Amino acid sequence: MENKQNNYCIILAGGVGRRLWPVSSETQPKQFIDFFGTGRTLLQQTYDRFADIMPESHIFVSTFENYVETVKQQLPQLPLENILPEPVQLNTAPSSIWATWHVVIRDPKANLVVTPADQIILREERFKEQILKGLDYVDSHDTFLAMGVKPTQPNTAYGYIQKGKSLNHADLYAVKSFTEKPELDYAQMFMESGEFLWNTGLFLWKGETMGHFFDHVRGRTTPASVENLAQQMLTIAEEMDYVRSTFPSEVPRSLDLLILEHCENVAVQECDFGWADVGCWPEVHAAMHTDADGNAVSGDSQVIFSGSKDCMVVLPNGMKAVVAGLDNFLVAQKEGMLMICPNTNSDLIRKLINEARMNLF
């Protein structure tokens, strides 16, 4: 696939990652952590992935203003003007629209891929091939394109995209429906039907396509010229304030819901680049290397397992521990907080984390 010079990437790196507490926190969210001992954080791995696809000057990072210094430390090669700081955490939809706006001011013909900063991709070359194919498609179609992968288990933590009619391109389909985090019975049915794909959270579009949609949801009959509006806005803060103030209150703040439930011109590309989400502790465990008993250790700590299976241990570097007689447990510590709980149910873990945060702080 041709790597066009009007391809851009927006990395969304402003979230807190509360479901990976206590390791991920407001001061150091998950995107800035190396969970897998690669020597690169999740943000750095995401950046490296797209630096192999397009010019590094075409990669932008949208983040909360409190994390700008961390982004600069972890990505010193990134131009300062490519860091888009949010004075408040906007959620993924307004962040993506604002970042699109910022790129389109620079290049009115821009094609964009928007990616979370917290994903694992196992087949890097296949990823590059399929991203470029998707960018080629949106370049010539007024379409939002989601990237989906075949489900391998009935996971209730993911969204499911139902494939509609084929779009006369291999692996490209219209989106028939979208279900966010279904109950287990439905997730099982979706997987067995062969009609559904997991939503990876990767979306591609042409800048013009998002501009037309944003005008539509705001009820504008005459689209505003980005170039004309840009002349009135001299700073990033002015750009963001404009998008935030004009973002309709009835439109979802989640990018997944905005695209997959509120847009009509949506397609999905079925991909096989080996995708894993790093959204909760069971998913982190599933993506890690384990011993013969399914136990995994994150970081440079030393852990002895005795009569334990399918456990995950996340401790500060250099710390030593013995884990005996536990099956499917999480042991996670950061600074003065230790969490030990079953690691089989992401909903239960989220409930425990919320209770701990309310009662221990």
C-alpha cells in the first residue's frame, strides 16, 4: 500500500486507567508504564508502531495538560507543537475532533488514524499493511472506518461490531450494529455467529469527513471554513475552547459510541494483526508471558510461586515475594498500596477498586 504524505496519526493518551489501579494512577496512568518488560512504555510502543508507517512529524499526541512533561520525557523526539494538551480531560470524542481540527488546519486533505495509547499489537508488519489499506480507503471515500478483529472468546469487556454487506473490497463491510460490553450470553452468541468483530478502538477518517459530520451534529446548514476560523484562533487553547464550546451536549463523549452509533457512513475493516487491549487486569494477564502454571510477573521483581496457578504479580522493581496456594489471583503493589484479589472478573475488580479509592483516600 502507498504511504501517502497526507496520512496522520493521533494518539489518545489523556486517560487515567483507573481499572489498573493501584499501578496505574492519576499521577502515572497506564499509557506511561511498561507492563511487559520490553523497555518501552505503552505510549512509546504506540509511537514506534506509527513511526514505521508515516513521518514522525505527522504523529500527534493528545493528552491531559498534567501529563505533558511525561510525554516530553518519554518521546523527546516529538516536536512540542505535536503535543496537544487538554486543560480538562475531554473524553475521546471531543479530543479526537479537536485533534482532527488541529491537523486539518495544517493539511486540509489530511487522512487520520486515531489510536488509543494502551494496546498490544503482535504482528507489526501486518498492522502496518492493514492501517495503510484503511487510510487508502478513507482517502477516496466519505466514510468513517473502524478496525475490528475476530473475537477469540466471549469477552464482556469489549464492544462488538456486527458486519453488514460487503463493500466490494476484501475484508471491508458496512456496519450493521454495535453493542458495547454485552452480557456473557450475548457475547457468546456474537462470537459463535461469525458476524461480529471486536471493536479495537482504532478509527480512520478523512479530515473533511469529520468536518462535515461535526457541522451536521451542530445543525449548521453552511459548513464553516476551517481555514477562515483558524485565522481567528492563534493558540491551541483557543482551538480547543471552540470545539469544546460547540460540541453538542446530546452527542456522546465516547468516540466509539459517536462513530458506531451516531454516524451513518461507517464501515469496518476485518483485521488480523494480533490485537490485545490493556484495559483491565485480566486482559493484562492474558497478554503476558506465563510460566507452565499460567503465572505471570510484571517488572523486575523476584517471585516464587508454590502451589499457585494463573496468578499475576505486579510489584516494584527489585521487590521479592512468595505466592503460595492461590489460583487466578492478582497481587499488585505500588508505593503504599497493596491489592490482592481474584483476577477472573473485571467487573468485580472494578467494584473493589472503586470501594478502595473511596474508603482509603
